[in-house]
Amino acid sequence: MVTEPDAFIDQYDEDHGIGYPIKFVALSVIAMALPITLLMVLANLSSPADLRAAAIIGAAIVLIGFVASIIEMLLVHGVVYALGGREGSVSTFEAYAFPSAVRLGLAWIPLVNLAVGFYGLYLQIKTLASFQGVSSGRSAVALVFASLLVLPTMVIAIAVIAAFFLELGGGGGAPV
């Protein structure tokens, strides 16, 4: 995938369910978060409270990264479908997932993350175009548009969930 993406894309002919690309993205997110989490843990070995905080921060990075990736995959699929892609969501998820290892694998190293991030995005564009049968331009539009919508979508989702849970905790008044 990394050195010969065209060969990978042309020869890829496997039929997986939706769980396979989701697991692949989860492992990619863990691979991204693991080095920084280990550095935080090693830096805080002398303080149990700080050690616990480092582990919680690492778990939060994994959770947020995974949720953001799932939302981004759903947004990519919606946009690529609107632009003419008619393959199922599994194809979109696979096209997004495999290059995610490249995009996320070295994301914790400053400056290197920019180069591998852009290369991973390029791989996602090529893979999505091939798997969905759309042009590279439409694939790029879908990925860039979805990338820009991830943060606002997450903020809205968090606000809706928070409003739901805050309403559950509301005591309300006594009926009149």
C-alpha cells in the first residue's frame, strides 16, 4: 500500500464486512496514540496521580480519534455518494481505512506528521476513487469536505448528547 499503491488498489479484491475496516482504523488510532501515551506514562512514573492522568489522557486520545475517524468515514461516504459513487459503505470504509495506517501511524512526530498525513490523504483519494468508481477529483472533494466537517459534526453530536444527559438529571419541579 505504501510503496506501490496502484498495485495494491488494482489487486485488491477481497470481500469483508463493515467490521474489518473499523477494526483496522481502531488499530491505526491505537498505533497513533500508543507512543505519546507511553512517553506520558514514562515521564510520570514517580507520581501515581499523574500516571493515572496520563493513562486517562491516552485512552481519551484513542476514543476521540476513533470516533472522529468513524464520523469522517460516514461523512466521506455521504459526500462520495452524492458525487456519484454507488458502491456500498464497506467500500468507502475500506478505502478510508487502509491508508489510515499511513496517515495516523507517525502522526505523533512533529513535521513528519505533515508529510505522512498528506501522503496518506493522497492514498485515500486514490483508493476511494478506485473503490467507488469516481474520479480522483470527486474523491478529493469528498475527503477534504468530510475532513472539514468532522469537528463541527463532533461538536454538534456532543452538544446533543450533553443536552440529553443534562435533561435526564434535571429534577424538574413538583407538578401543580
